[in-house]
Amino acid sequence: MSLDTARARALEIAIQLGSLGTITVSRFFGGAALLADGVQFAFVIKGSLYLRVNEESRPAFEALGAAPFSYAGRSKSVTVASYYEAPAEIVDDADELRNWAARSRQAALAALTRKPRPKRQRWG
């Protein structure tokens, strides 16, 4: 799927999610990010929608058989556990999509307000 196709798909989803606030689409690596009021809560890559999760929402995704976003790194596969692929039954139902996206937006907002981890001390 090309960047233009990912952007078009993300724009379609953004229109469906308009009731969540101002949804914008921007470039995101090889796809397109969805942002609600400037906070990224989802992205589309290779035709799939990935939604932000947290410890509270992750089990609901896993119960539907959803998997986290992953890609092939230079030496190994990399898994991004904070974004899970949205199951087709959610993407195909506009009301469910809005509900799940609202929870993802909340997860993204909560991640912004978490206290930063202390920096590691460097030895040497």
C-alpha cells in the first residue's frame, strides 16, 4: 500500500471519527497518523489501522485476537506494544470504531501525562 493510499484510508477513518474532536492526518513513517486535537492515537500502515492501547484497554484487543504493531528491524523484529491492530469487526462498524478510538485517544492522553522515567546514569 502506498503512502497516498494509507493517507486516503486514514482520511476516511478521520471523517468517521469527527465526533471525537478535530481529527487530523499526517505523515507517519510509511503510512499516516491520526491525531485528535494534536495527540496521536492511531495510525494506518499497509492497509491496517492501529490504535493506541494502555494496560486497561490491551486485554480487550487481545480478547478479539488483535496483535501489536511489529516490523522488521535491521537485526530483529521490533514490536510496538502501545499500538494494536484494530480488528475488522471494529473497523467495519462506525459506532464501534468511534468507541474504540475514543478509548485509544484517552490512552494517548494518559501516556502524555505520565511521569517521565528517570534518566539512566552513564558510567565510564
